[in-house]
Amino acid sequence: MKHTILFFLLILSSGTIQARTDYFAEKQDSVTSLEKVKESYKLSGRNLVALAEKILYKKTLQEDMYLYLLRPIGKSEIAVPAIVYFTGGGWVNGDVYGQIPNPAWFRDHGIIGIEADYRVKSRHGTTPIECIQDAKSAIRYVRAHAKELGIDPTRIIAAGGSAGGHLAACTFLDGGDTPGEDLKISSKPNALVLHNPVLGEGFGKEFFDAHPEFSPILHIKKGWPPTILSNGTKDNSTPFLYAEKFTRLMKDAGNVCELIPVKDAGHSCDWPVSNPNFLPTLQRMTDFLKEQKFIK
């Protein structure tokens, strides 16, 4: 009754939909454990980060880097797949709060969801090179510690949006490793889930002109992992034609690749959770991973 009264007071005092949104956000953020939460992706990024297992994966000169791990409901007796997300932000901005509802979605569907922090220019004064190094370190850490984390090291998915999608793809490319890491442990993921990714053409031209070795679209060959990507048909940052080109080249090379066209959408075509394209896109990505035997 108390919450109901509060709800109507909020509506009356502001006369806006925002009050209603804030009420539900407050209600969701009162969650103190994910033990019985079936739809954790609906929680705020800050709440998910607070409830996640925080794991140090790398020490850097600027700051220690952490993974935020979300386990599915119920203890599994066997190792399960994991999906590691890198948020977007043009290698300049972004933090772990931004896209953690995406790994939470996959956690809700029975695999381990992980959000990986990495260095960005605004917080650490770094370049895309350090972003790539950190992404590869994150996948390498998950594989190296798979047994203790309860993860199947042969079913690790790299994922991300925009520049985070670029980092996910770069974990498969050769080079860009942090000096001193054990390169016998592969950073190459077993599948890729990409949202309006930077692919080496369009956004980031100056960087790719200087570093073509980190342009995913230039290094497609047979042997890439199964890949699914979404892209808005009216995206001016990561134009749809490059997503089409990437998909075509992947298929021509004999790889499994599927493009989800998000009609009339711009950048961040299926984000945030309130975006009407979020559910249909994430559901198709989930079905794709089921078809590829990553999700039961």
C-alpha cells in the first residue's frame, strides 16, 4: 500500500512519465541478490554491477581492470559457456554500467554473463591500442581461469556494441597482445555477438589508416568463429553497408555469419533495454547461440 501511494504521489507531483519510470527503477534497484531473479536484464546497470562477482583480471599503470560476472540461477555441475561484453564509447568513453544488462540477458538464458572494464581515453588517457590489449587480456583471463570459474573454455563468446564490438572482433585477430602475457593461452573467442560494431570502415578511419592490422574487415578468412551482428539501416556512425560487406565477406570465406538489419534505426540500434528493438534483436541472438550449441 505504501508503494502504491508513493507511485500516485509521484505521478501527481510531476505529471510526467519520468516519475513513473523512476518509480520502477527504484523498485528494481531494491534487489539485493540475483539468486532468484529470472529477468535480471531489467535491473539498472549500477545494481547489476553491485551484485556481480568482481574479479581482477589485469593490473595496468592507470587502474586495475575488473570483470563483473553474473551467474545463472541454480548451481551447475558442469562447466557452462560464458559471454564477455565490452561496452561502446568510441574508445574514448564508456564504463561497465552502460551495457551490463546485455550479459545479464544471457545470464537469464542459462550461461555466465560477464561485463569487462577496459581502459578508455576519457578515464585513462589511453588509445585504441590499450583498449584492444585489455579486451584480449579479458578473454585470455577467462580461458585461463575457466575451471575455477565454472566456464567451458571451448565456448567463450566475445560481444560488444560499437567500439566494444570492434574490441570483441579484435580478440580473434592476431597481434595487439599485452607484452608479457602467456600467448599459449588463446584470446580467440569461440563465437562473436556484435551490436552495430566498428568494423574497420566508416567510424575510426584515421586509426585504421594507421593500424590496418586492427581492421576486422581486412582480415576475414576461413576459420572465423560463428558470428551474429546487428546494425541499423540508417546508422551514420557504423553504416549499414559495411555490416553488409562484412557479412558477405564472412560467408564468402566459408564462415557462419548472420546480419540482423534493424530497419530505420540509427546508431545504438538495439540499445538501451527500453529500445523497442532490444528484445527482438537479443532474442534472435539467443536463438543463434542455441543453433550453434552455446545455449541449451
